[in-house]
Amino acid sequence: MKNKKIREVLNFDGLHEAEKITGKSYKVDKMTESLGFMKHVQNGQIKKELLESLGDSTFSNTEENYLKIVQSIGFESELIEPFINGDGIEERLHIMWNKEHSILLVFDTHTWGDDGSWARSGNEVPPPNVNGGNFYYNWSPNAEREFGCTSTGGFIGNGDKKNSSYSSLFNEDFTPHILPEELRSIEPIWDAQEYNEYRENFNIWCVKVDEYVESKSLITIWSGHHDCREAIKFNINQLLENGKFVNKWQEPPFLWLLNYMDTKVDGYDYKEITKERLNKLPKYITKLINN
């Protein structure tokens, strides 16, 4: 129940809730739009207090506090690369690694400039904050999994181009598993029958295949990433409760190892920049994430 409550708070959509109350779209009704914004702000405060009470990261994190949080769950610093922001202030790109679960964490910082206005308003200059980033992984879900725990990514294909519905099956040792010929040969073909008849026969075939998959203890592998800023502890724990991380990645997700100033350079090559930064990591890490 606790996890369900946290997820409800994290996924709360103020505009959607406002539309349910007024029965009107926020796109055409100003009152609905205002109500939605108010509910968004209210939920933001609830979410912040909830995550802080759990010792988890919030949408806005100081660099110092965020490092304490991620280090507490096993992340170790592998590369800190300084860069200069648009105001001439030194920032940092952090690349961290979790040895136990083979999770790659990448984030950069943002620091506000000081022209004296902070002191004039009676405030201190804010410390460096986490600007943005992601954590990357390979993960194998339990047979009975909670679908809401993944974010961006997809299941890795096993090379079976014929059976798209079962093209992501692997043995427990992560070697590809292709359906046996006795099952492949009886798969219904749409062109040979009416659609309704095809769907009925296909559903029957799927039941047979699912029984086979269960009997062989076959697995699937998800290659993906999460935004790392908010609720990183909760998101990783949800993945652990519903599956297991794959120590040696079978296929890397799309990796973005750039800071926000890299993209300001005309003609920047994100592939080359990512490759250069990966090469700065310990060899044992690059061997685990490059298959």
C-alpha cells in the first residue's frame, strides 16, 4: 500500500484531475487550467515532503545532498568532468556506477550566478544543483511483474525475426531462445483465413506458447533508463521488487553522456563525445555495458 501511495503521488496529473472536476478541457477553459495548476503545485509540495521523509531524491536536489543519497544506495564516483556554463561558472558532469546492480548514473550540475541581487533580496546564493540526468541498466522482470516500474526503453530482441510476439525470449543464462519448430510450424497465418478466425486461432496458439515458456523458465530482458532526479531510490527498489538487474548488459540502452554545454557547440557529435567519456571509465565497466 505504501508503494502504491508513492506511485500515485509521483504520477499525479493536476490538469487531468481538474478536467475530471469541471468536465472541461484545460485547453479551452481557463478555470480548469488554473485549477489544474493549483493542484499541481499542491501535489508538488506533498511529493517533496514525502520523498524527503523517505530519504529519497526530489525533483530539485543540491549536488551535495544528491551525492549523499546515491552513495547510500551503492553508487560510486567513476568520473567527474568539470565544464564551464554560460555564465562562466564551473560545473561538473558526474558519472557513477553501482557495482551490485550494474547501473550507470550520469548527471550534470547547474549553479546560479551571483550579481549581488541575492544579497540585496536577503537570500544566500543557492548551492550547485542537479540539472538533469539518467540512470541506465539492463533488467529482467519477474513472470508476474508490476508494469509501472519501467520508464524509457524496450525489450531486447533475440534475433527471431519470424515470431515477433516471442522475439525477446532468453534462457536463464541470457542466451537467445528460439521457439521450437513444432510450435513455430503451427502458428496461424493471417493471410490464410478471416481476421476473426485468425485472432481466435492465434490466441489459442499463444496459450500453448505461454505454457511452453513457463515450463522452460524463460526470461525477457529490458534495456532502458530512468530520469535520475526524482525518487531514484524508489524507482530502483521498484525494479528490484519486480525483477533483477542484469550484471553484464546484453544490449546497452541509448546512452547520453553529454552535459548541457556540449550541445551549445555547433556540429557537436554526441556519439563521439559519449564514446570518449565511456573510454575514461574503468575497463571492467565498459566490458559489462558494451556487448
